Amino acid sequence: MTALKINTVVASAGAGKTTRIVGDIAREVEIRQPEEIVATTFTVKAADELIERSRANLFKSGKAEQAARLLGARFGTVNSICGQIVGEHAIDLGRSPRAEVIPEDGVARLFAIAADTAIEMHAPQLNALAEVMGFFEPKRAGDAERSDWRTTVRRLIELARANGLDAAGLKRSADRSVESFLALLPPPFAGRAEDLDKVLNEAVAGALGCLPPELSKTGQPSIEHLRRIRAASQRGERLSWPDWARLSKVACAKKDGQALTDGLESVCRAASRHPEHPRLRSDCEGFIRTIFDCAAQALDAYQGYKSDRGLMDFIDQEALALDVLRDPAMAERLGERIGRVFVDEFQDSSPLQIAIFTAMAELVDASTWVGDPKQAIYGFRNADSALTQAAFDGVAATATEPQEVLATSYRSRKGIIDFVNAAFGPAFTAMGLPAADHAFSGTARTEDGFAHAPFAVWWLDGKVDLQYAALAAGIRDAFADGADWMIFDKEAKANRPLRAGDVAVLCRSHADILRVATALSQLGVKVAVERDGLSRTPHVELVMAAFRWVADPTDRLALAELARFFSDDPKSDLWLQAVSAEDQDAALQAAVPISTALNALRESVLSLTPADLVDALIVLPDVIRRIETWGDVAARLDDLEALRGFARTYESSCASSGAPATPSGLVLALATDEPRRPKSLQSNAVKVMTYHGAKGLEWPLVVLTGLNREPKPRLFEPVAEADGALDWRDPLAGRWIRYWPWPYASQSKDVGLDEAALTSPLGQQAALRARQEETRLLYVGVTRARDYVIFAPPTKGELKWLQVLDGDQPGHVALPSGAANTLVAGADSFPARVSPMAVDDVVAPSVVRPAFVRLTRQIRDRPALHRRPSGETTTDPYVVVERVQLGPRLPFVGTPDMLSLGEAVHAIFAADRADQELAARHQRAEAILERWGVHQVKAQDVLDACDRLNAHLTGLWPTGRLHRETPVFARLGDQLVSGRIDLLAEHDAGFAVIDHKSFPGSRDTWDARAVGYGPQLGLYAEALEAAATRPCDALYIHMPIVGALLRVARQPGGAV
Amino acid sequence: MDLIFGLACDGRAYPDFPGLGAGVVHAAVVGPTGLIDVLEVQLGLTGPRGAEAVRIAAYAAKLRAALPVSVNPFYAPSFARDPWATAKALLAWRDELIAAGWGGGEIGSPRIDDLARAEAQAPPLPPGAPDRLRAVSADLADRPSLSIRSITLVEPRDLLTPPNRRLIDQVEACGVEIQAASPPVADSGNDLHRVQAFLRSGETEPLQGDGAFMTVEADTALMAAEALAEWLAAGSEEDLAGTVVLSADGDTALLDRALQARGLPALGQSAASPWRGALQVLPLAFAASWAPFNAKALLDLLLLPRPPIERRAAGKLARALAREPGMGSPSWTRAWAELEANLAERFADHPSAEAEIAKRQTRWREWTTGGLYSRTQGMPADAARRIAARVGQWAVETDAGQSDPLLLTVAGAASALVKAIDVLGQDPLPALLVERMIEQVLAEGAQNPEHIATAGGLRCVKHPAAIWGPVDRLVWWDFKGPGERVPTTPWSLAEQAALATAGCALEPASSTASRISWSYANAVHQAKDRAVLIRPALAGGEETVSHPLAHQLHPVTQEAGLKVRWSAERLLDDAAHDLSGRRLTREIAAIVTPPQARAHWTLPATAIAKLAGRKESATSFERLADCQMRWMLLDVLRLSRGRFAEIPGPDQLLGNLAHEIANQVLRPGPVADAEDVRRQVDAVFDSLLGAIAAPLQQPEFAGELAAARTRVPAALAELARLLRAKGLEVVGTELDREAEFADGLSVLGRLDLVVRHPTEGLGVIDLKWTKSAKRRRTELAEGRALQLATYGAIADPGAATPAPGAYYLLNQRRLIGPVGAIVSDEEVEAARSLADTWNDLMGTWRLWRDLAAKGAALGTGLPEASDHFPEGLGIIPGQEPCQYCELTSLCRVTQEAN
Ligand code: SF4
């Protein structure tokens, strides 16, 4: 093993790692080409901050050249950097060089298209098995894990690629999954499977035979169920496993009689043997194997499809980048360009990424990996915290320099730091992250100006929605009386009262986010939050209704919607009157004030792209004004901006799938993709987001919610497992995918498998992993806070999440309640402000903020800025005032393409120099004719024509000068004219313009043709006069093909 | 002639032209292309220009020809996968090498020699920019006299790209005077000048916040446009002159609409996009020609504002296609028959009627039922040419001599495609290749012809180096990153060395970076009075990143903080604002509440009138029973949802398909044996699939279709078995029945399957394709099986009592009906018999209709609706009627809070 030049830096939360990397980069640009630097970060925003600070730092220290060159360095997310590497080597990789990233929304569709054969082939079997495993039963919120098996196939493929597994690896994974899954089940029934069925069938029949005349309410569902089961079995259908499980739980009331009670009991007895049913084993085994088979086949098809088209998803970018790094020739070329690598947030690397970083480390002079094992929270996104931790330790063990630890917080107040050390210490130590290396050593913050301790506990009372209403009220009150919550303003470098923008509320689920956001908006508090439902907001609906009607005038529903949106009375029934009218279409159009504008827009729809049309509608003055009158405008504009973005994404997804982009397609895409509403980036809004989303960020005040959430191991979905000891130098070794199907649909408890899975060794590991990840996530949450942490738990129920900190001592961290006001973490206690929060069951009317809008201004009809001579028309007619026959018609044999002939002759006139040797002139003219493919004309004939023209013009202006192809520009009024004059004669009295026109017509048509060009020449004349303040007194049309020179002039003034 | 030459000065530059006068002659501002143009004209080197697509096609042909004469050329695997994109990428490499001085021959470096071998093959490559440069350069070597007096360089000479630097050297050798542009005069006094001084020297002097230098931050591009438009509108018309907007993004459509709404001139930068409506005709025409048939593509074509076939014919075919998407469905055939009849009528008295009719029909058929080709095997080159030619013809005809630039672009693209197909010389053409070629021909220059700059003093440039002289007021629009990229060269150090030896010098990345940095600073340096930099935080929902110039300015702006930072959203909060020397005034918008949900509506007399003479159907009853408003709007007032919304979704298509198959295999009379039925289903499955449910053939429905292939035959076989077991005979399928009842109730229905029992008479079976049996079971159990009740009631208008009915759930293969019915297999204990259900339904209908006749309509999905229910409703509306309703947006029942 060669010693790699890697140094690792463990940087605790807020300990200034970016400053550290920026400093390193400033040193690096002194000793190497700045372009050689590679810096990977976790998000685009982090990359942006890093490059901005690095370059600003260089500019500030006068290293402008290095700063400029840093633009050529590679700063970005792991994906973008890998994508760049793959793009540069696409042809070496034998792929299409397009190297396009598939938009996140497009993956599912693309997969379906690419993998259709594999899906089609395995669908019959998987559908059949999925049916008996209850996959098609209606889903309830509780069993979200169960998904369409196609999604599982996709996830298997994703995991396979993220863990470097090929078809053989999937086969191995199938074996391991089957083996470990079957081990969860009790030994199979020794007899025949049919016997178990028979016993159950008989029990069902028996129970149905002893129904009392009047069935109790308790008994009804059970009997109903039995009936259905019996009918199905009479039809010869197989009983599904969820049904087996349900039958093991049937019951009735006492008053239904002993007979039925006994009957149902024997049903239960017979049904509860499902875990040992041989067919359960074979069904599950069959399902696992088939789905892995399908995945293996689909994997090849999907990869091939993308490779043909040069498409990549995120994992492809990484996997292919690793291919580049592992290929000697490609790696060598890459090695010429990269010399120094920085990896930020190393703890969240996937095995594939670790392999990439390691391979890069072999290629470059030095690598720095910065991270914090305590903040590894992306297990669900293929990150492997155990492996990253092993890598950290491994590097530290082999490195010559000691591992650096950044342990001073520049972020949080002392109380927070102390609490974190006390609360998380034991759990982290148990995880192999000893306090000696991982506790904060202190903080650079001072306590000056803070009257209150950094902690508060807000107990939320009542039903869920009321809890959130109470929380929202608490937040509003906190910054309404900001003086009670003084915070330190980083920018102003002084303390000041709390404001809305200082607050972040962290949530565990998107549903919670929505609740918090809704509760806050209800109180008129601005929130910055990403949430579902973009297409259900009234402003987006308004724009899309207009869009639909423009795209499809038969969509009268859209018109009716518009009629509603445009009435001032929210309950107006004008729309209904219009819908009811005899001429519905006309009436609806009349009821929609923008229908005329929309009709006009429809006329130009052929010139617009779908995204353009969205833009055009949003900024239609009446549309935007209508939306403005609804108040809270900034938030609405955020949504509309997202709609614009969606439209553009739609167009680019069409590009990658080769499909046309049409308005109808956009409408459809909006309905199927259900895009989200973006978060506002305004500084004066309360931020609401998930704990994961808070990674890398900080706020003066952080509210922690979801403290009652229980850690849940991921058991019945595909997960990557690793065998044996972890070797970070070979991160993809020994990896396999475990997939245990859940055959009981919504029957999630008391089926045997649930317990068995949880207590199995793999299940125990998964549970441990889950607990550890939850610990780290909580750490991330607490350490986001600069000045205050508010715990916001519900009053009822256990705070399961805090229990992950317990270790062997329950109640390690306890929140104060009642009169107590100390927060306890082990032996330490911390003062905290404790308040119960409750609101009454009244929904306050929401507060709407009106907006200031633009003044109505006169719309001016402005002509085009550029007056094009060729597009010039005038009402003043031109007349021919002089005709000169310069010579004969240009002779030609055959029929030349007139367009090319004209171009060629023009080119000869432009390039010919009468003062040159004839041979040279001739050669050039020949070459021009050749280039234009004109073989029907002799070069000499054209040159003769040139000479004749020259002679004539020299005769006209003996002392004048001729300029060929000379440019002219002028500002005429507030318009611009520009052009190139074929031939400009500059003489004592002014200018004359001569324009070559390759007109082949007969003599009687010359005049008409010549005067048609009058306006164009007239404009040149105008421009010349403006430009040179000299008159332009003559306009000529020269027709070289017919040998004529015609002078034209504007009629009213006679000859100019 | 005197030229100003700048690398970014092709296209719009500022000032408009050299000199300070109202115009200029013998002088121009040119970029690299413009300079080559001038030289070509003077040297007599002009020649025809080909579309880039034709160049790529030619290069692809060269690469293909070089395959056999090379040993494992490096590009072979990529070329095999995606010949077009590979040719395009390699052509770009080749062009760069040629521009840098490569002669096109072998130099002893394997990858470059692979390209050299391609270079030597036929067909000839139409000249591109580097070829033209090479030709000009060759001519200049003889030092011809040029009619150019001087060239003033915008960029410092050492920052020019090597090819341009060489060209300038050559031109200089011909006696042309080369000058450096005089640098803008450094002023001092305000923030802008302080910033300029900082950019020049790196020395910071604290900014004062005098407004001469401002960054405007907006949450969204929309708000950014609002802020800029307000700022411009706050100045006078005269102030527009000397104001330059720098818009690197290249498209100012959004901003221009905001400007025009205030009477300001439009900037008129339009991006070339292949997605403009007219251009889609080309990809759509092809999309409709691949198998499996893409009904939506054809529908899109037919519904274009100017469809490729007569609008009326297009409309008719579109309607048929939306209803039964496929080729050869009954609706489709009917539509054609009607069209033919119309034609016959129209040309009845025409002397050459036959020819006229045939001409139209051929054309319509070509567009709508041309051949379908396999995507992987490809379509014959000739077929592709024909499609392209047809599109070209459409464009020319639609244009009708108006010279609409966009339509001419379509015609040009179509003809470029034909040419590229010719040059490429490949036959057949796989779908991927065709799509790539189409994209290429469309990508070239399709800007919005209606989006132009309008008159006034305001100017717009695309590139910071396109500003070559002083600007009074600079507005940097869309001041966001990442800015111009420094490209990485594909060549290794060894290859670069070999190239250098061969006289081909590539530009090092550091020079590119310096030039880019220079251009950013240049724009700021050229500003005289003030500079406003506008950055949206979100652009299209994505967070933006900071501009490289912002990195550079960071040391000064960071320090100045809010003094030079202004948030556009403030416009929403106040009536007056001071921004960069101007006062922006706003007015408050009166608050209007957005439309609200409302349960109770008053119907106008015109609506009531439409109740007369109605015929109800099973579907309209279902709607009525759930929500009177929905029935009123969709059934009585016939509010249309538009064509696209009509295309059935996959589940419905599966249902339609199963129905039609049943219709074909269950013939009247005794029921065939199950196996027999299964065979028959298999025999008709595919043809019916293509005829009425073509969208299911799209690859993304492979899973559903695979399921249907096994389920539909099994379902109908099982149905046959059940019918036989029950001794039932088929009376007919898809039977239309009509019946009159008391109170003027008239009912019309199409019955899926009517059967007869030798002793018990008629029975009705309704076929359903559903994911779960639950809904229909519950309906029966609760006595809400309205469809069955309706069908039973009209099955035999002569009968005294309704016929018994059952649902056959195809997906689940279950025949469920009320206990004791002859058609029931799985019996459900019903709370209300079908006959009672029917009676109650009639009563319910009467109550709702009477309510409507009195002028009231109820949206029952809304909470307060139940207060207004008529007394004695036999059938109470369901729990959540809005869940599957298409009118929720109109009713405003689901509305996201802001
Ligand atoms: S949305 Fe609801 S209330 Fe409105 S018509 Fe539909 S079902 Fe009725």
C-alpha cells in the first residue's frame, strides 16, 4: 500500500472549516497552477460560498491573477465535479459525448422507457407474486414503505450502482437476501402445504356455519372478511398473505355465541400458521429472486440506453468518474490537470465517493478531507458513516502528521457548547467517537449582552394542529418582543432584538413542515419554506388556466376558472351566468377581461416556447395586477418563479428524451410531476425545513420539533450491507444489497416476521445504525443554533428521540417541565426558560399584507429600433430618372442558379481591383465563380463588366473616390440604421450610392424593379447624410447581368 | 475603413458605432466573424455557407469512412453508439485545432492522427469559421493591400485568442494600423469610481452609499425585472440614452414585457430555442411516425393553431383521436367517413372533383396515417426526407409569402435536414440519430421574430466585452454566476506538445481566465455615472450562485453592507423608494380576496332552460347523486375541458380495451367455452390495442400492458365460465337502450353485457376495470350501485321490474352482485335492492332537478352544503365527492394557503 498524501481534518459544527480551506487554497495557488485545485462540497451553495470566499481572499491580498485563474479550478459538488470529469472523457469511455444530466423528475420515466423489456418480461411473475403479497392493496399512510415493485427495481439498480455491483453482484445479493430472509421465518411446516390451506378453508367454512341470527358490530367485519375469503377460494383463487394475517386476527363479541367464538378461534389457529407455510417461503423467495433478476436485466438495458444518449444520473456521474480514475490512460491525462484535492463534508460520502476520493488521492500531490463523523446524516442517501469513520481513522493512523481537530466553536454560545458536550458525549463515545477528540474545546463567542440562558422549552399542548398553532404564536411573540431574545448580529457585529429572519424551525417530515408553515402564515408571519402543492396555489392556477386556454381554445373550463379569478367578489356568480349562456364561449370570453389579450397571444403562440408562454402570461399586466391584489405578493412571486423554472426544466427534459416540447405537454407534466413550492430566500422570513436540510447552516435561534419521533430501522426496503471488516481503501469490497419483502401489506404488527426481523442479527445492526444516525441528526439540529435553542416537544407521549442519547442510563437528557427550569444532561444542568404553549380551538382569520404596486403608465407603441434597409418601404414612390446601358448582357451558357450567380458576380465586383494585374484579377474571379459553383459564366465577361462600370463612374466623377462594400451607420431619430453600401462614390459635391442587383429580367421590367429598391437606397442616403453631413445626391441601381445602370429618385422632389 | 475590433463585438455592441457623431461612414465595430466577413469580401473569398447540421453530417460521413482505414480509432465505440453527437463533438475539436493552426495532417500522435485520417476522407466538409479563417490567413500571407486604414482593439492585444491575435498580426503586416483602445478615464468622487479604483489597484476605499454603485438583490427574476423597470421608468426619456443593460443570459423576454408595460423600449434579445411552437412541427411529424404509434404527438399536430391539414378536418380527427387514441378505432373510421362525405359535398359541382378530393385526402392521410417505423431499426432515409419535405412545404404554405422569419426557419430547418440526410449517406436512420439531427437543425437561430428591440435610447448587449466605449449608466441584469467557463482542453500534455511542434498552439487556460476576468472588469470600468448590478436569488426555482465579478467585488461590497445593497422586494412594502439616484413611486393595491369556495349557487334562467328535454345516463346519474353542481356543469351546461384533458389515462384505456374486447368475443347466443374465449381474446388483443388504446404501447406502460395481456384473457375466460355455469346466454354487448319514466325522466344508456336465463329472464352485467374491488363492493352493500340500477331499469323497457345486475370486475375476475340475483356469483348483502335503488335514484334525481329548476345548485363537496340538501334525498351525496372531480379548481375546494 503506497502511502497516500491525505490529511484529515475533523471539524466540529461551526468550527470554521471553510475559513480553514480558504486559507489552504490561498497557500496552494502560490505553489501550483490554480487550475489544478479540486474542491468538492456537499451542496451547490457551499461550493459557491467556498469559491467566492477563496477568490475574494486572493483579490484582497492582491493576487488578482491567481484569483482569475481560480475560475478554471474545479469547485463543486461531488456530482458536478464527477460529471465534469466524465464529460471530458466521454469519448474515451465509449459513451455518447453529450454527457447530460437527467433531471431528477425525469428519472422514473426514463427508466420505464429504457427498462421496458425487462419489466415486461418479469411483470407477469412479479405481478402475480405481488398480488398474493398484497402489494396492490390500497395503501395507507402507515405502510409507505410498500411501493410499486418497479420502484423497488429502480432502487435496487441505484444501490447496485452506488455500491459497484454488476449483474453477478445482484445475483449474489439475491442469494444472500433469500438466505437471510428465510432465516427469519420459523422452520417450514413438514407436511403438505395444501394441508394447511385445507385446515384453514375448513375452519372458515365451519365458522360461517355457526352465525348467530343477529351479528354483533364486533363480529361484522370478521364475518364479512370470511365470506369474501370463502368466495375467493371457491373461485379457486389463492389467499393472499395479508389475508392470512387478517384471518389470524378475526374475532367476534361474546353475544355472537360460543359456537362462533370457537369457530373463529379455529380460524385464527389455522391462519396463524402462515409463517411456517411452505408457500410463504417460496413466494417470498420467488419474489426476491425475480425482482433481482429483473433488476439485473433492467440494469443493463438502462445503462445501455443512457450510454447511447449520453445521459447520466447522479450515480452514473460518480461510477463513470471512478472508471476514468481507474483507467491508467485516462487517469494519467486527468492527473495532468488536477494536483490538489479538498473534500468537504467527507462524513457523508458513499462508498463509491470514498473510492473516488481515494483514487484521486493516488493521482494528486495531496488531499485534504474535512468532515465531522458526528454529523453523518445521509445514510438514506447511500452514505456509509461507518466507512467514512473508518477512512478517517485509517488515514489518521497512516498519516505522518497528526489528524487536525477543529474544536473551537465560532458559532454557538457557551451554554450550547457545554450542553452538547454533556448530552452527546456518552452516545458519541459509544459510537467510537471519544470525547477527547470530538467534544468542543470551547467557544470563541462571548456572553456579553445576553440576559438569558440559551435554552428554552416550549411544551406544546392539544391536538396536532393546535400544537403547531401554539408554536407559531410562540415564535411570533418572540420576535414581536425581540428585546426578550437579544441576539448577536454577525454583520453589524452588535447585539440586537430578534427578528423573523433569525429563526429556523427544524422538522422531521414534510407534513410537519407544512403544518408549521401554514400555522405561521395564518398569523401573517412570512415563512421561507419548501413545500408541496405548487400547482394548487391560486396564482399558479390562474396562470395555468390562461395557459390552458391559449393552448386549447376548447378548454372552456379554463375560461370559467379565469372568470372566477378575475371577479372582485370572491363569491361572484358571473362565471356561472356565462357558463349558462346560450353562447357559452362568447359569454365566457366576455366574462374574462384578459380574453382579448389571450386571443392575441394565441396568434403568436407559434413563435413562443412553452416556457415563453408561461412568462408572457405571468407578466401580462392584468394577470400580475390581479395576483398583486391578493396580497402577500413576494411569496406568490416565488411560486411563479418556480413555475417558470418548471417550464424550463420541462423543455430540457424534452431535449434529453428527444421528445417535442409542446404546451399540452407542459400541462401534462405539471399534473404528473407535482412540483414543489420553493422556499423564499428573503431575509425577513422564518425558515422552516427538515433537519437534513439544515446541514451546514446556522441561525441565531433554532426551534427543534419532532422530539417524540422514534428511530426506525430500515428493514423491509433495499439497503446496502457490507460483509467483514471495513476496508476504506477498498470501499466497495464485500458489499451486497439486502432486500426483504414485506408480504403482509398493511398488516404490520403481530405477524411474526416483524419481531423476527427486528431481533435478527441484521435487524439488530440496522436498529443500531438507525439509532446512531438519529443521534447525529439531533446533534446537527442542536448545533445549528448560534444564540438560542428552543426545544418544542408535545406535552403528551414519550420523547423517543431524546432517548437515543441515553446509552445505558435512561433519562440522560431530560427536559424540564412544570415549575422546574433546568435542562439536565447527565450530571450537568442548564438553566432554561420553560413555558407551556396552548391555543384555543379558534382559527384566527389569516392576515393579508397588501402590496405596493407600480403606477399605471401609458403604454407607448414604439417602432423597431433597427431600420433595416432591405425592409424599408415608403409611401413616396421612386422613379427612374436616368438609364445607361453600360454594355451587353452577361453571356451565359446553360441556366445558372440565379441566386448563386448573383452572389458570385457581386463578390467579384466587391473584390476586383482595377489597378491589379489582369492575370491576378482573372484568377480571383475564376476562384469566386468556382466557389459559388457558377460554371455558366466566364470570369473575363464579369471583369469586363467591372471595367465598364468603373469607366463610366470615373467618367461621371473624375476626381471622386470609389469605396466598395463600405459600412455606414446612423442614428435617425431614436432609430438606428446600419448597412453596407455596395459601391459608394465620394465626390466633390457629396456621395452617390450604387447598389448591385443581379436582376436578369427583360428591359421592359427594369424600371419597375429599380424603383422597388428606391426606399432602400433612400435610407442609405439618409444615413450617409446624417453620418457625414454631406449630401448624397445620386442613387443608382446597377444590374450587372443585364449591363444596365439606372438612376432612381424620389418623385415629389423631382430629380434629387 | 476604420474598424473597432472586439472578441465579443459580433452582434450588438455599445456604443452603436464608432465616433461621436450622429452616424459614421467607412467605419464599423466588428467581432471575429465580422472581421473575417470584411476580409473575405475584400479578398474575394466569399462562398456559400452551409447549415451546421450539414457540416456535422459531412463530418460524420468522414469519420465513418475513416473507420476501415484506421486501427481502432479512439472514437469508434462512441461513434457506434451516437454517431451524431460524436461527430459534433469531434468536429468542435477539429475546428479548434484548425483555428489554432493544425494543417489537418498526421503528426504522430494517435488521437490526432485518427482525426487526420478522417480529414482526408470524402465527402468534403463545408467550410466553417476556422476554415474561413485559414483561407483568409493564407491569402494575407501575400500581404495584399486592404482597404482598411486602422483597427482599434477593444481587448488588450495579448488577451486576444491566439487565432485572432495571429490574424491581427497578419493584417498589421498588410499595412493596417493596429491601435489599442484608450482606457476609460479614471474619475474620482463617487462610489462607482471607488469601485473602479479598487478593481484597478486592489486598494479599497470605503464606499459611501451615494447610489452610484448599487447591487439590487431580488428573490425572483420577476421581482428583479420589476425593480429594473421601475428604475428606468423613474428616469426621463432622455436618460434612456446612454443607459446600457448587460444581459448575459441572452433572453430579455421577461424583462421586456415589464418594460413595455411602462411604455419603455424593449431590449429585444431573444434566445434561439428549438422549442418554439412552429418548430415543433418537425419533431412532431417525426414523433408521429415511429412505432408504437404516438397518439399524443399526432394530436399535438392536429391542434396547432395552424395545423398542417385543413383546420376543420384536423379538428374532427383530433376529436376522434382524443376519444379513442389509436389508429383505426371506430371513432377514427367514422371521422374519416364524415370527412369524405364533406369533401364530396363540397366539390359536388366542381369540374375536377375527383382530383381535388383525392389531392386533399392524400395529403391528410400523409400527415395522419403515414408509415410507422421501428425506432431501433430506423426509417428509410427516403421516408425521412419525405417527412422533412412535407414539413418544409407546410411552413412555406403557412407563410404564404409573408416572409415570417420563424416559418422560414422551419422551412430552412427542414431543407437543412434533407441536405444533412443526403450528405450523411446513411440508410436507414435510427430514431436516436434522427432526433439528434432534428435537434441540430432546430437549434440554429430560431429566435422569436416578434421579439425585437424597439426605438429609444436604451441599449442592450450580451457580453461585458461588447461594451467598448463609455457608458453613462450601466445596468448589469441577471448578475449571477457561474459566468463564462474556462474550458478544459481534451488534449494531454504530450498531445499538446506534438501539436505545438506541428505549429498548432492551443490557448492555455490561464489566458482564457485572464481574458474573462478582464471582460467583467471592463464593463464596470466603462461606466461613467452609475452602475447597478441586479441579482435574483432564485432563477426558475433554483438558487442562483454569485457572479465571478461579485467574488472580486466582495472585499468592498462586504464592507459597505447595506449601503450598496438594496432588496427589490422592498418595492412591495412602501410607496416611495430611493434607488441609485432616482425616486421610485408606487401605489397601494386594494386587497381583493381570491375566489372562495361556495356551496350554494343561484342558477340563471338560461341554465334552468337547459334542463328541459334532457336525457340522463348512468354516468350523469352518478355525477348527480354525488354532486349536483358537477352534474349541472358537466352534463347540463356541458362545460368542456378541452381536447387534451379528454385523452383517457392508462387505467381508463385498459378498461376501454377490455370492454371492446368483450364486445368482440362475447357474441349473442350461448356462451363459448372458456378456453375458446381466451383464444379469441388473444386473437383480437393487439389489433384493438393499436386501434383504441395506443398510448398503452408506449414503453412506460410496459408493466401495465404485461399485466393486461394476462389479465384480460383470463378475465373474459372466467366470465365465460361463470356465465355457462349459471346457464346464461348472451343477448348482446354494447346495447343502446332508451327509456322514459315518470316526471319526464328520460334515460339513455349503453349496456356492456345483457344476458338471459332460460327461466328467469334478462340480467345486466357491467364490466369494470379497477385496481381494487372495494369500491364496487361497498356500492352494492350500501345500495348505491347506481349504474347497475340504471342499466337494470332500462334493459327491458317493457318489463315491469328492473332486470337484476352485477358488476364483473375484470382485474379481479369477480362477478359481484346482490344476493339471489341470477347474475351474481359473489353475493353481496345489500342494504337496498337494485329496484329500490332505482326508485330512490329517480326520486333523488327529481329532487335535485326540481332544486335546479328553482334556480339553485349545490356543490356538495363543501362543508356547508348539507344545510341545503333537499328533504327526502334517497341517495345522499358521497363522503368526498371532490376527490375525483375535475372541477376542483373552479370550485376552489382545494386551495393551498399562501
Ligand atoms: S369540486 Fe366538489 S363541489 Fe365542485 S363540482 Fe366537483 S364535486 Fe362538486
